Amino acid sequence: MDDKGSPAEREEQSKQKGKTESVAFRKLFAFSDCADILLMVVGSVGAIGNGLGFPLMTLLFGEIIDVFGVNQNSAGIVEKVSQVNKFLANHILEENNIL
């Protein structure tokens, strides 16, 4: 006979090995120091910045496409596109308190 027991006992043991313990959210950070907290904050800010990139580019290209559509036969299309770019750049920089 096998030393590990019956097939039912082996199956129960394998199920118990596969279970993971759940931990409270605050206990996840119980042993974090200042460097860990700083890295988590920097990573969170970077993730937010990364996530904002695509929607901002969508807005920029949408405005530029609108300018191309409205000024199809206009000679000053380059000036109109430049105005849109300057407006959006100023708006983004002012929102982020860079200017």
C-alpha cells in the first residue's frame, strides 16, 4: 500500500496546499518603510501620467482633424493647426501648473 494514504486523502491534501491565505489591506503595508512608500507614490503618479497620455492625444488629434475638415480649401490651414496646438499646449500646461 502507498505511504501517502488513499486517493481521497491525497486529493484533500492537494486542495489544502492550493489554498492561499487572505490578508487585510492594511496588513499588506505593515512592514513598508519610507523608501517603499515613496516608490509606491512615484509609481502611482507615473501610472496616472501614463494613463492620461492616450486620452490627451485623442483630444489633440480630434481638434486637428476638425481644423482640417473645416478649412479644407483655406490657405491658412497651417496657421489654424498651429493655433489649435498652441491652445491645447497652453491649456495642458496651465492645468498642471507648469506655467
